[in-house]
Amino acid sequence: MNITLIGAGNMGRGIGYRLMAGGHSVTLIDSSAEAAEKLAAELKGVAKTGASVKVAALDSAGLEEVVVLALWYPVNLQVVEQLGARLAGKTVIDIANPLNSTFDGLGVPSDSSSPEELAKVAPAGTKLVKAFNTAFAGTLVAGNVAGQKLDILIAGDDEDAKRTVAQLVSDGGMTPIDVGALYRARLLESLGLLGITLQGPHNLNWSSGWRLVH
């Protein structure tokens, strides 16, 4: 599969590693061309057979059918507005935990979430999916926590889009878990916030993860 990955920061790096592990090809976009080129070189070094990486500019890139917004909120909102009609028909993965200015709560209304806010400015036909927000960058690079596969929780209203994301997750050596409709992103963002706030008090060093055991 061909993926457009927007964001060459820590989470972009982690998701890029999982996409490479799954043999998928990535078009990498970042506001810093230097950061994009640096990450592209790194990902090429870990790519499985058949996977490729190239760098493009946001204003001129041809978007693939799956677009990953590895961006902070509300930067993701600004990028969706900038891309406009180019996102119509695309599966767009939102990974953001929309933290407030003091990082101790969420900065979106209680009856909304980051992808629901994106839906307000995205063109008709954009298939928004919430995923990856409850995983940390380092665990994505490693592909596991304490030798256990990562659970990636997925929310969205379009069933085909969720299946596509689940396939990417599975190909990357992780376990996809469909949690339901897009509004469930509100719960996922609360869970993401909880995970963030636990790191310091429990000396977890961003190496923990949520696991559904049954």
C-alpha cells in the first residue's frame, strides 16, 4: 500500500517504522525539508523488501489513498484546511491527543474530539479514522512493549476505512482493535491523556502501553 505520512517528528518516525515493517511505501512530508530527508534516510535503512520512501512538499504532493496526520492538534486542523479538496475520498488517520496549554487536560469540547473537529473543515467524502494516539513513539519504533505486541485502538464511521487501517496495523506487527464509531475518539483521547500523565509519576519513560487482555 502507498501511504502519505505528514509529520517527521517522533510519532511520524514511530509510525514510519511500523509502515516499513509492513512493507508499505511512504511519501513523507514535513514543514522542515531537512527533517523529512533525515527521517526518510533512516526509514530506508529499515525498509522491508518492496517498501520505499520518498520526500515531497505539502503544496505539491500527490496524496495517496491513505494519509496519516502525524501532527499535533491544532496543527492537524490547519493542514486539513490547507489541503482542502485534495483530501476528498481519502482515508485520513488522525493520531493527535489534543492537549490543553497546561498538558493536564484536553483542549477540545467534551462533546468532541480531534477527528470530529477535523471533520468540520475536511471536504465531503473524507474518511476520518482515529488511531495510534494511545501508543508512544518509542514503542512504535520497537514494535512492542516488554516483548508484547502493541494494541492499536481504532475509531471511525467508515467501515472500509477502518479495515484499511487495521490492515496497516496488522502488517506492522501490531494488533488492531476496532472500538466503534468516530465519536469514540473522545474516549481514546482521554485514554491517551491518562497514559501521558502516568509517565512521570511512575517513571515509565514513555515505554508503557495499553493492552486488552482476554
